[in-house]
Amino acid sequence: MKPPQHRSALPPLALDPNSRRPLNAQLAESLREAIRAGRIAPGRPMPPTREAALQLGIGRNTVVDAYSDLVAEGLLEARGRLGTFAAPQVARTSTTEARSPRAVLRLAGQRVATNAPAQDWRLGQSGSQLLPLQVWRAACREAGRHLPPPDYGDPKGLPSLRVAIAAWLRRHRGTDHDAQQIVVTQGTGAALELLARVLVRAGDLCAVESPGYPRAAAAFEAAGGTVLHVPVDSQGMQVGSAFAGPAPTVLHLTAAHQYPSGVRLSGARRAELAALVIRRGSLVIENEYDHEFIYEGQNHAALAGSLPAHTVLVSTFAKAISPALRIGFIAAPHAVAATLAQAIERDRLHASWPVQTSLQWLLAAGELQRHLRRVRRHHASQRGRLVQALKQRCPEVRFRGQEGGLHIALTMGEPTLDRRLARRLRELGIAFQTMREFGGDSDEVLLGYGHMSAHEIEHAAELLAKALSLLQGRKRGVGR
């Protein structure tokens, strides 16, 4: 007589130990098919990895790896001590249907789960809830008081907005641009693509930080440029490496708060960069994506203030208000600004007129400045809360980049441990990015907190502590 089957026992699975395909990949594929075909019911508990390994006659780590892959795809859910379960809702696949080639959705190299994440740590999110609703309504009413232009409007952007942006840069970033040098764009990424189209010719050498903002490198490559990836260390981009050979035509960097490592370009590197670009005729694209949020040390003036003829400054108010506005701006030498305007007019790349009008009102009324003071205090407080929570709950984790910006980088201090920590976090259903996804050579986890409430920050520290507990349990050979 057969022994009673465990309520979470696996259905029959075809595994071939003589196949050249790894067993963990075979198991993941077999489980994937069983879940989608309904042979593993939605919400059903999966056997603990040790039991599954005994049932299948394979190593426990093979089961752990297969489960981890399916958790990342959203087909399984890891619920801590409760165990691992089939996802409650999974698209069913009929066995009579023709199979499409297997394709796993990816975003910047990371598998994207189809279910809602337990928490979202991805970069680029802001605290838009901090803007008082009545202020935003007043800004929108201003746009409603005027009819839109009969055409696409000024390709450089609303003249009154450009005047306000130039004044804001003079007051806060120490530059001396006039309104004719300001070009309003459809966000920072669109600004970089527009600059690449105008400034880069086939074969031009384009230097970027590594790790760095992937959209910059992609824009230069799309324009036909040859991309030079320049390493980043604790002082920012290794400027000398960018000029070790032929001088780059353009050089993109995030000097105020390096993206994504969080370091700042040091004073010595700034002086070195200034001397090199003047002597060798390169053009710097200075990306100031979140310079408003510096909590420790000196917030250097923009490079565009001391190198106006050799610098194009790209910036945005997205971090202060919301990235959903899809609006940014370029401050450039007159000749570059004029050429950008021609490209915008030719390709109809004008920024949204109602959004420009609303932003102009926020600047002119002083509401943006008041809001910036408010969000700076808020984010500084949240940053302090996060750092304190990590120190208390996760003392084995080191972090960097906390001096500014809206994210920090987490590391265990050893590449293998960083990779395992990332896997454990994915098992918990957290959406995040690693340094590797930005061209780095490590799996340091990036934790974006700009959109989080105080409760969510505490929860982020709890989730990290849970992931560390899972990691340490596996290292000792203990666990489900």
C-alpha cells in the first residue's frame, strides 16, 4: 500500500540527470509548465525545499535555485516562515495550444514579476504627495486661464518659464544663463537623446560613467557614437581615464550625486576636468538629476557656472514634484541651444504646454521654492530614519551614497554575499535594481526611498533584515 501523499507533494515531473541542461533549469521549466497547466493549483503550498529534494532525488540547492527563479517570475510566492506557495492567480495554458518561444520579461536586465511587489525600491520615484493639493490646483488653474497656442509653441519652451528657470539657476546653482540658453524638454532622458542627436556624429568618442545612467550611453550609441565607459571610484568619475587616449567629443557625468553609486565628484577631480576640457576641447553634459538633496558636506556649484562654454547642464524638477510631469530643461551655450531648438521644431518634440504653464506659475509665485524647502526637510528626515533603522536592524550591511539623493547602495562587503542577498530579496517579492544593471561589476542592491512614508521605511528595514535572516539560514544549511 502506498504511503499517503503529503498535501504539498509535487506532481510527477520529468527530469533527466543525463541531460546537458542543468537540473535546476529543468526543474524550473517543469514546475513552470505544471503551474500554468493547473497541475499545481493556484495558492497551493509547495513542499519545503528539503522535502522536494528527497522526493525528486536531487540536491536541495537545485530546488532552492528553481524556486527562486519562479518567485522572480511571479509564479511562486515566498512567504517567509509560512513557506513557498503557488501564486494565487496565474494565466492558464492549455496543453493543446501551440507553445510560443519562451520569453522572460526583463527590465534593465532584471526579471520583472507579474504580481504587485511586496515593496518597490526602484530608483526614480519621488514624494509627489508632499505637494499641497491646493497649490497644484492653483498651478493648473493658471494653465486653464489661457488658450493654448495655435501651433506647437516656441521650440525652446514657454518664454516666461525659461526666464524663471534662468533666474532660478542663477540663484541656486551659480550659473549665468539667460532665457535664450534655456531649452525646455520632455524630461531628462529625452533631453539626453536630443543632445546626442545634435552633438554626436558617427564615430565620435562619448565618455560615460561606469556604473552610470544607461540612457546616456544608449543615446550616444543610437547617434552613432563610440561609447567609452569610464570607471567611478570614491571621488567620482576617474577623469584622467576619460582623456588617456583621444579626447571625447562629449562627456556625460553626474557630478553632484553620482548615479547610481551616490558619490560626489571631488574638488580635485573638478579642477582636473576643467583643465582637460579647456585644453582638449571636449563638451561636458552635466546631469543634475537630484542636486537639490545634499544632506552632508559641501554642495558644489554646478560645473556650468565655472565652465559655461564647455558645459551643457541638464536638469529637472521631477524629483521635487513628480516624474509624471515628463518635463526637464537644458541650459547650454547659445549655439547649442539654437541647434536644439531647430531639432525640436523639425521633429515636433515640444514639451507639454499645460505642464510648462503650471510650472511657470509655481516658480513665479514662489511656491516651488517653498515646496523645495519642505521636501528637503522631509527627505533629510527620511534619510536619517532609514540610516538609523539599517544600523539597528541590519548591522552586517554596509551602505554608501547616503550623503545626498533619494537612494542608497547596500553591500555585504563580498560579491558572492551581495549576489545571494539580492536573490533573497527577490524571493520576498521586492522590486529593486542592482549596481550591475547600471553597468557596474557588483550586485550591490540599490534602495530608493524618495517615495516612501515613515512606515514604509521601517518596513524596508524589516524586509532587509528578513532577507539577511534567510541568507544566514542558508549559509548554515538551515531552513525549509
